[in-house]
Amino acid sequence: MRHFATIVLLALLTFTGLYGQTFKITGKVVDQQNNTIPFANILLLQAMDSTFVMGTSADELGQFLLDDVEADLYLLQASYVGRGSEPRALDILGDVSLGALIIPLEANNLDEVVVTARRPTVQRLPDRLVFSVENTVISQGSSWDILRNTPGVIVNQSDLQIKGQNATVYLNDRKVQLSGQEVQDLLEGLSGTNIKSVEVIANPPARYDAEGGPILNIVTSKNIVPGYKGSFNGSYTQAVFAKYSFGTSHYFKTDKLSLFANYSINPEKEIRKTDKGVNFMDDTNSIFSRWSSDYNQVVESQAQNASVILDYDLDDRNSINFTSNMLFNPNVNRGTRLDAEIRNSQFQLDSTFVTQNDEVLDNTNLAFDLSYVHKLKKPGARLSMNGHYTNFSSESFQDLNSNYFDGAGNFIRNFGFDTDSRQDIKIFTGQMDYATTLGNTSFESGLKVSSIDSESAIVFNNFTGSDDTITPALSDEYAYDEKVYAGYMSLVKNWDKWSMKLGVRGELTDAVGNSLTLNETIEQNFFELFPSVYLLYSPSDKHSFAFDYGRNVQRPRYNDLNPFRRFFNENDFVEGNPRLMPSFGNNFNFNYTINSEFFIDFYYRDNGMNIAGLVFQDNENQTLVDLQQNVLESKSYGLDFTVSKSVMPFWFLYAYTSLFHEEETFLAVESNNIPYTAEVDGVYGYLANYLTLSGDGSLTGEVTMTYFNKFLFGSYISDDQLNLTLGLRKSLWDNRAVVSIAAEDLLERYNPTYTSRYLNQDNHYRLRKETQFIRVGFTYNFGNFKLQDNERAIEKKERDRLEEE
């Protein structure tokens, strides 16, 4: 607690009696002939690095208002269908009433059709990549669809990864879950029609929790005027099975109150096919048995998501916010049939077996968040407090039965069992933050405390037949309690051509895990500092150089700590590890930007003792186990090239290529614990073409292609992947309705094969999800549909480690 007291003292020294206020910016948007431009986009950016601060839209008369602007140096710019005004520098010390922002508009003729240039869909800022999806065909999908189509984002199983590292998902700088099927269900229930852009932040600063890596921040617009709006949206997807979704959003605002409510339901039936192969070896590493398995899994679910968000301004200086996200996924039916063949070293058939594995799962995730913000009298100074509660519960019932046959098809024996499992997780957090300005210097500091209580249990019963390795003794109860105390400070300083941001975060962790069956208690108690450095040098308007460094921590997911076994069949299972330790990493990035169109990035990442899911085959007992384990060391580095520009007035091009190296060294537990290094040299490419196909901009099209030749996934190396996607979007009835159609994985090459072949290990698998589909979407807006809402999600890093079974 001595370290925590130091953090508290340092942070409290910053909470002085400084007082301040915020200001307004008003103005008008016109073209070069002084004609008003209604509904133009207005962006307020930080002067030091052009990062997004806030935005709004002009009204029908071209007039706009930006409220609650803190004292600082900014750039203000207006844009409309691909054209922008000259950025205007503003030193905000009071309310500002501007003259007109002038946007030069042009049109070109193409085959007798007037084609208007559209707003660039991808923009690279010094510290992030901004992927604008508003008014694109991809916005007709879910938030999950948008994230997995964001440039540079790779979907590996249910994880979203950037440069080989799992990313954290935020909504308007408020965090949602990231891990596993849980976050996918949540994001699939959030319509993409309200999303403006996605920001990719490779190296987050000190005010973010030290846990985690890059951030995917979904940006929606802030409210501007009183009124009501609502929308209904739906989509129909045809893959192997038909799927549909339905959602409705409603937003109401008065002078002091903003209220947002959203509900969505996503009934779906999906087939997942997996081909597995294992070559078991003897002591001379000669193959003596070849197993090939076909898994056919059908999952039926009906995920429902509801959100209620309330903002209320008590007065000009005090406001409160209440945010709730509720995810219900009851009666998920997951039926898996496994057909396996066992052959000898001469490929002769020895025997076969069939396993039927039926599971019923119920998952509930309730999150509630309450915030209070007090604006002090000193310009740009504010004090904010936040309290959060999450209640996550998961129950699962499994019925597994296997029948074994000899090579001639004669029945030999059967074996089966049931499991009942549950997991209940409660998360409490409290946070206080303070921010102020000192001339052209900005200062932030804050304190946070979090408490996590996780209780899990699994019971094995109703056995049919016998197996020496699967008995009622595998039943277990596991309790995990974790408390983290944190404090941070950061400072931003600007010069003529330089800007610098320095930050440090300290975290004290106290965690205890207890397994009744293992009769083992594991404690973790440590204090760590997490510094961060950002430097930006802009010698001219066409050239800029940036360097950043940050240290972070990766904590185990709660489900991975459970020492339970989850079986696909008695020879193939996943096992948790209560001895997992946090892993500390160091990230370095260097960026060079030319004319805001060409970007060169070099990164190096020391991931430390990274937590990985490593699959090992036991040659003696002929089993396959997916084991969570800390590796001995892990690192990656790469060189990225990006081009982002308008090729022609109707055609915007984004191309991203990455040359990367990844490696992990781990203990091969089924090979006498010999250290082994798995490594790859890979190439990743993303090419996107965004087209405006009509003079009024109401018809747009997209053609995108994603490719990478290999990827490191735990102890596996994937082969190449290729995804070709086409899409069209049409606005109707003065933008009150939108219809879209998209086709994905047209070449059916987006499902790779993963291979693990080293020492006495030789196995592979190919998971074939329904990546090839056609989706039709429709959205209808009613009320004052140009009103922008206050939709946001809940920012809690502790929720990142939630994962359904």
C-alpha cells in the first residue's frame, strides 16, 4: 500500500482550486459563390497533431454551433462530399463568432453523368488511422461488420487484431468488451447506421488503463439541437443458413436532457465446419497413428441487446450521465457431430468413432455506469468522477456421447458424460480525473480503483462406460479475487514545429485465486509503472515525423484462469491454467507522413511473457489439449506502407501493405519441456476502392480486397487468406431511407488452415465459418432524422477479460 499512497499523493496534488469555463464557436459554411452549404461536416482538431476533438453538422441554413469547447489551440475545418475548407487556426480564450468557412465545390462530367467527389473514407492522422464509414455501404451492417472491415484489422477466430496484437474496442472513448464470442454478440447487436468513423490507436497514452494494446474507437456524433428522432433498421443475410436482424433506436433531447434508447435482436443459425488432423509419433518421431476428424457444428442463438443512455445538465458547469448496456443471449443451442477415422502408419483404416456433443448455454451481461463532470472556473479545467458495475453470468449444460467401431464397422464400445458449469463475475470500479491547461500546455491526472470477484464451478456426472482420464474427480470450484489501484499523470506541450506528450501510470495489483480440487491458492501482488512518450515534428505542411513509446500489461482472462476442462470429445479438450501470470510489454512506433497521402510506419514490440493458447498432442495417450500458457518470450516488428488519396473526383483509393515478423518462444510441454521458437515472416495487404456513382452522391459503391500469406497464432502458423468484397448503397427520399447490398468472400478463400509441426508435434485444423454471404440492409429514419444522438458505450478495461464459453 506504500506505492498506492504515493500515487494518491501525487494525483491529489494536482486537484487544486483552479477554476474555469468552456466556450462556443459559431459560424456559417458557404461555397465560393457565397451560396450556403447545408449539413456540411464541421471538425474541431487539436492544433498540435490534428487529432479529432469534436464535430457537428451545419443546419439547413449552413449555420453551425460547437459548444463546450475548452480553452486551447485548435484547427477548425468544414467538409462536404470530398471538398474541405482551409483549416483555420483558433486560440480559444472566449466565445468565437466566425465569418464564413468557404468550401470550393466542383463537379466533373463522366459519360454524361455528373459525378461528385465524395469525402475521403480513410484518413491517417499522426497518432491514429480514421476509417470513415458514415454514408457507406458498410454502415448498413453491424458494428462488428464495420470493425472487421476496418483497414489493418485482422479477424482471428473471434479476436480483432492489429499488427498481430489483440485490440480493445471503445465507443466514443468509452470501453466495451473485446474478448471472444461475447464481444462479437454485443457488437453484432449494435447497428452501424449511427457510426461516423472508427479510429485505430496503435499505442494508447497514460490516461488509458495499462492493460491492453491498440484501441479501436467507434465514433458517433454529439447532440446539437433539441428534438426527437428515431429509426428502424433491418438486414437479411444469405449464407448457408439465412439470418436476419432487427433494431430500433430513439433519441430525445431538450435543453438539459438527452435520452437515447436502443434495442436489437439477432436470431441466427450458423454452421461451422472444422477439419482436424493429428499424426501421433513414437519415441523415434515416426508416425504410428493418423487421426482425421470432421466437426460439423450448428449454432442457434437469439442474442438481444438493449441500451439506455441519459445525459442531464444540472447547470452550465455540472452534468451527469447514466449509461446501461444489457446483453441477453438465452438458450444458445450448439450441436456438434464429430466423425473421425484412425489409420495406421500405412494409411490402413484401424477404427472410427462418432461423437455427438450437445450444449445449451445462457449468457447475461449487465453493465451500469454513472458519471459526474464539474467544469471549473479556470479555462479548460474540469473534474470528473465515475462509478461502474458489471454483472456477468454464464451457465452451460453439455451432453457428450461417443460410439467406437472397428475397421470393418462393427460396434466396439460407447462412452459419454454430462457437465454442468457456471461462472458469475462482478466488477466494481471507481475513478476520478482532473484536467487543466497552463498556457499552451495541457495537464491530466487521475485515480482509479477496481475490484473483480469471479466464482466458477463445473460438475461431471451421468457417465456411460468408462475412461481412465475422465472421471467425476474433474469437477471443481474456482474463486478469483482481484483488486487494482491506479494513478496517472500526463503532460502535453506544444512548440512551433514540435509537440510532446509525456505520461506515467502506476498500478498496484493484489489478486488471489483458489481451486478447491487442486487445493491450491495462488497470490499475485506487485506494483508497476507504465511510462509513455509521444513526439511529433512537422518541418513543413507536407512532411511530419512521429515517435511514440508505451509500456503495457496483459492480464489473464477470467475464464482462462479456471482450471477446468471443456471437451469436444474425450480426446480433444481445452484446459485453463490458474498459474497464468500478467505479461508486460514495450511498444515502439516511428511514423513518417508525406503530404497527408503517403505514410511509412515502423514498429517494434517486445511482448514479454505473452499469454497464448498453445495446442499440444500427447502421443502416448493420443489426446489433443489447448492449454493456456505464458510463453518464455515474444516479439514482433514490421514496416507498413499506406497510400490514401483521391485518384479521380469519383474514386477514393486506400492501399495498405505490411511486411512483418512475429515470433514466440515457449516450453513444448509434450516434448520434454524443450524451449521452441515459432516464427513467421508475413505479408499483409488491404486494397479499398470507394466510388461515387451518381451526381447527387446518393449511389455509392465499394470494392475491397484483403490478403495475408501467413500468420502466427499461438503454436500454429496459418496459410494464406484472401477476401474479396463488393457493395452498393443507395439513399432514398432525401436521405430518410437507405438500402444496401454487400457480397463478401466472393472467392471463398477467407478460411485458412492452421498447422503446428515441430519436434514430436504434427497437427492441423481448418475452421470453415460462413464467411461467404450476401447481405441486404434497409434503414428508415423518422422525426428530426438529421439530429445527432448521444450514443456511447461503457469504458471499463476490466470487462475486456470477460469471455463466454
